[in-house]
Amino acid sequence: MGNRGMEDLIPLVNKLQDAFSSIGQACNLDLPQIAVVGGQSAGKSSVLENFVGRDFLPRGSGIVTRRPLVLQLISASAEWAEFLHCKGKKFTDFDEVRQEIEAETDRVTGANKGISPVPINLRVYSPNVLNLTLIDLPGITKVPVGDQPVDIEQQIRDMIMQFIARESCLILAVTPANTDLANSDALKLAKDVDPQGLRTIGVITKLDLMDEGTDARDVLENKLLPLRRGYIGVVNRSQKDIDGRKDIRAALEAERKFFFSHPSYRHMADRMGTPRLQKVLNEQLTNHIRDTLPAFRSKLQSQLLALDKEAEEYRGYRPDDPSRKTKQLLQMVQQFSVDFEKRIEGSGDQVDTVELSGGAKINRIFHERFPFELVKMECDEKEMRREISYAIKNIHGIRTGLFTPDMAFEAIVKKQVIKLKEPCIKCVDMVIQELINTVRQCSNKLECFPRLREETERIVTSHIRDRESRAKDQVLLLIDVQLSYINTNHEDFIGFANAQQRSSQTNKSQSSAGNQASSPPASGLIVIRKGWLTINNISIMKGGAKEYWFVLTAESLSWFKDDEEKEKKYMLPLDNLKVRDVEKSFMSSKHIFCIFNTESRNVYKDNRTLELACDSQDDVDSWKSSLLRAGVYPEKTATVESETTTTTDNFSMDPQLERKVETIRNLVDSYMAIVNKCIRDLMPKTIMHLMINNVKDFINAELLAQLYSAGDQNALMDESQEQAQRRDEVLRTHQSLKEALAIIGDISTSTITVPMPPPVDNSWVGGSGGRRSPPPSPTAPRRMSSGQRPAPRGAPPPPNRPGPLGPFNNSADSPQAPSRPNRAPPSIPSRRPPPSPTRQVPP
């Protein structure tokens, strides 16, 4: 055995692999493994079969391994195999193991050379193996065949990378001796993920198939093309031996004889061969597991802690217990009621930091969306004056009136009040939609019981819809109450005398009757809103859309480079400005609105409009509401004909009619301000009383009774299939984690430490041709020469061996050049045996 103190640790990892594979991804721990990587026909499968001592892997030409095979070798007194997908079935005939691997591969990938990253788990018990866990990966291929996609090479590389990229994975890079080692795909992939060579072990196969006169001594001594962990040579059975059913035990004995009898390898025969490779891998794996054990235990403990509370709830759980169902129904309804009230009233726990919802969204509807919708219903200034002039003329009839008729005021006011119905009904609709969304969000906690969730949503939503009609009736009643009596004695109403006085003052000052006329100068200093906006209609030639810090006051809209407000980019006066919506661009994710001048002047530099973009529609509505407070009103849709008529009538008004119109206009403004103030105050109160508070009371007092009367309570509490699976998975995972921690806690971590070899120059991996040009084979022919290599200083004199043709002597720091006389490579000074007299050549 490799490490006596850690013999129980590898079986533990195998047990954990089985447990975690059976529960899926719930415990995605980075378990230490050994991945076998190499090209097609490199001898990977033969190496694995030599470990087991049995023929059990599929064989053939081309790509044979088409799914990763997780092979767990366990030392035992008897010999058998079992698959994870056939748990409990023991395979004693290894021909059946091969057939099962082929059948399971075809089941997932098809029979025409397709590949899949889904692994096959195979465990082999045998007295002839050491405790190892290996992953046999598909061989690297270049040309697609059969049903393979055109990017088959990249797919296989990606699949290999998924395994070897893990820091806890040891890499067994298999390369045939009769190919160019410097171009080994396995070593290139290993270096990509392990540039320091800490996890890579080289394996050289097919040493017996090298051309006569060549050998791989310098490679196996780690002098030529070195790796930090070095190489181990193995000799597998030939295809003739396999076809002739040559016993693997006989093949291992033949391998041993090969190394002890070969003149180039016999001095290191004890460090070569399959048994030595098994022992080295076992040592490396146990040491690796020991190094990762603290982090491994920490991961297990953190996952166990995360599952403790949920597992405690599920332990002793009996789905069919009637008392449990009744108790849980009460708990679920109570929790639903608490969640609904928290979302409406607000709470400090479970705060949504992504978007507004529940009570916060309804608050925005009350105080931003609803006032904005009210103003949208107001008449355009010119249209209002035209309507007042028509009303005055129609009231006077054929006579020329001497006084301003109060009936004109009443007619215009009633027309404006009726327009308030639409935004009031729209406000109710928006609140109802948000209430329904809140109910759905609160019912997410009931997803374990689909019938209960469905019935709860149906009952509460039906009640909301029932209250909707009552709320709308009450809202319309509020409007009708305002229409029933025009109270001109209201304390805030300016009255006829004040209206005339204001009209005369307006005429004297000759100020325009625009949006900004009534704003006092001091109000321009009041900041209404600040925030980031993107100017969307800057041309690409001038830099494209840019984000600026905007500051809105009652007089102007300014923007700065950043929120420090030091570098002002522009200040736009609000006179004669209006707002309109812009259709969202197909390529843009932002929501856009624009500001324009009613007199068709440029708003910003050469632009007739200023397009401003926000991240959400809520932000757009909020900015439009703020602009409304500053006197920038939304655009009104009017036909060209009505505009022309308005202009004509305005120009045709005589001074006496103009004074009457201005007086009525001031009276209407004053009275509508009173009505709007009243409606804006009463609407939230009406909706809260008839809708929101009523729904909360219904959920608290009536929901449970409605659920009991809806049907069979036991059927309501039938849990979903997903919940049953989740409960079983949590309990199994929790138990597996507890067992794993218990086993790890009992294991002594005292073990023989195998020191890490010193670093070597592995820059040859990856084909850096600028430094040196490697030979066509790592084992160039050896020819006898008349010269004898000098012994390196500090080491016993080596046998007189000729250097290979074309040594790498063009690089001054080449540590692997065998012909250098001054010093031996740092990684092999103690591996040179005493000189063999049979290999000496006279000078």
C-alpha cells in the first residue's frame, strides 16, 4: 500500500462520491480524483485494465470512450464490480461489465460515435488493486465521424477541462512512446490548467513498440522534456495479445521482465511498470486528500449548517397525518395574512431592494401617478379660452351682454369636473392590480401545496374584484357630489371681485398667460428634483447618448457632469415647455420621454426636442410628475382645424370679451384648484377604506372559513411532487453530510509525506518553437560513439552512453540536454546507477 496511515481515506471519498452522485447537485463538493487524459489509442484503457487485472473496457478503432468513466478501485478479499445506475447488482463476469458500459454509453449518446459529459460510475472490488479513484476521459480527436458534430475536438477538450481544471484533480497524462512527446495533446492540456506541474504525472506507454535502436531512457529519467513529477513507463498488451485473450497477470509479468532485461531500463526497473504507477498514484492521491481535508471538512460543515433548520422541520414529517394538515393549514393562512400586511404597511424584515412593491407602489400611485393623470385631463390654455368665449356668447344669445355671466363659469367648471372621472377610475384600477400582484407574491410561500395556493389566490382575488365595483361607485359618487353644487362661498375661492382685479393686473403687466405666469420669482430657487438622466438624442458624431446629473427647479432644468454639481453643462428655462412620451427604441432597454417648445423653437442647441431616458417606466412617471409641479405640462392632442379656429377666435375677440374671458378663466382656475385638492385628498382615503383595509380584514377574519367551505381540507394540503422530492433530498443530503463528517473526524491524518519534487523547465510543453526545435521523437536513435560522457560533479560516474542525435545544445539553460558535461539536471542527480561494465566502450 502507498500510505498506510491514510488507507481509509480513499474509500471515504469513494463513499462520498456515491452519496453525492445519487442526490445530484445538492452537494457539489470538489472531491479529489485522478483524471486520465490522452489522445485516441494512447493506451489509457489498457493502463486502467492493468490496474484492475481484468478485461472490462470497450475496445475498437477510433473513439471508443464516449462518456467519462469514474472508476473507483477498492481493495477487498473478493472480486466483483457494480454500477451506480445498477446499484445492488454485482457483476462477477467482467465481459458483462464491458457490455453494460457499452449499453449505458449508447443509451445516452446513441450508437453512432456521439459523446456526452454525463459520467458512468463504476466501482471495482478486488484483492489485486490499490485504493484509487480514476476518471477515464474520451480520447482527443481531430476529425468528426458518424453523428459527431463538426466541433467534436472542442467539445472533447471542454469536457476534459471540466474535470482537470479543478485544483483538487490530479492529471495522468498518457502519451505513447512512439509519438512526438513535445506535441502531446495530453501534456498541453495539463499545462494549461497546471502550469507549475504540481498535479501532472506523465505516463509513457508502448515502450516495446519503439523503433529498433531507440529508447526513452532520457525521458523516463526526466532529463529530456522534463516534468516536475516525472514520468513512469508501462508496457501494455498488444492487440495480438488482447485478441489471443492473454491473461493480464501474465502481461504484468511480461512487463516486469521487459524492464529488467532491457539494457536501457534495467537500472530503473523498480521505478517502472504498472505496479509502481499504482503505488505512486495512491501516494499522490492520499497526500492530496490529506492536504485538502481541512477545506473539505469546512465545506461539509457549512452545507450541513445550511440544511440543519430545514432538515429539522422535515424530520418526523408524516404527509398523511390529518392533525398535521389542520395545523399546517392554520399556520399557512396566518403566515399569508402576516406577509400581506407587511407588504402593504411596510416592515424592516425581508425588504425588497430591487423594485418598489406593495404599499410603496400604492403610495407612488396615490401621490405621483394620480396627480399626473389629473393634470393630463386639464384643458390647453387656448382651448380653455375658446370654450369660455363660446359659453359667454351663447349665454348672451342675440343680445350684447354688459356683465360677465356666472352661468358660463358654472358650465366650464362642471365640464372640467366631469373630466376627473377617468383619472379617478384609472387610479382604482392601478391599485387593484398592485393588490393582486401582492397577493401572488405572498402566495409564493404556499407553492408546496398547489391546491391551497390556487384556492387562496382565487378567494382573495374574487373579494378584491367584488370590492372594486364598490370602490368605483364611491369614487364616481365623489365626482357627482362635486357636480351637484358649485360652492362659490368656499373660503379658498377668490370670488368675482378678486378675479377681475387679477385680470386687470395681468393686462397691465402684459405678461403672457403661459405655464409660468403664476410662479413667484423666489420659487425658482426651490429644487424640486435631482437625479441621473441620459440625454438620448445626441448624435454619434458628438459622442452619442450621455448620462448627466439633472437638477429641476421651478424656473429651469439644469444638468451637470456629475452629482458634485461643479461643472454645469447647460441650463434650460422652463418657459413654453411641454412633455410628451417617446416610443421605446427596439435597440434600447431604457424608457424615454422628451421635452419640447410649444413655439417650435430649438430646446437644446440644434435640437427641437430634448429626449431624456430612464432605466424604468416608474422613473419616467416620477420625473414627469416632478416636471408637472414645475409647470411643465403634458402635451395635448389637438387637430390642426381646432388650432386654426382657436387662433382666429382669439384674434377676433374684442377687449370687452377678452376681459370677461380672463375673469371667468381666473374663477375656473381658483375653483378647480379647490376641487382637485379635495379629490386628491379623498381618493387615497376612499381606496384605503373600501379596498385595502377591507381586504386586510377579510384575509384576517374570513379567508380561513372560506377555505374550509371550499372543499376537502385534506386535498387542499396535498403537497406537490417537487416538495416531496425536495424533502427526501434534504433529509438524504443532511444524513450523508453528518456521516461524512463523523467518518472524517475519526480518521487520523498522520501519514507519510512525499515531498514535492523541485521545479523543472517545462517550457517545451506547448510547442514554443522559438527557443528550441524538438526532435521528431522524444527518443531519437542512440548510436555507439568513441567518446565517453564525463560524470557530473557530485554524482557517481555514469555508464559510458552515447548522446542522442541532435541534442538540445543550442540553449544555454537547457537542463535536459544529455551531452552537457558540467552538471546533471537538478531533478535526477541521485538516479544515476553505478557504471555497468557491459556498456563501457573503450576510448
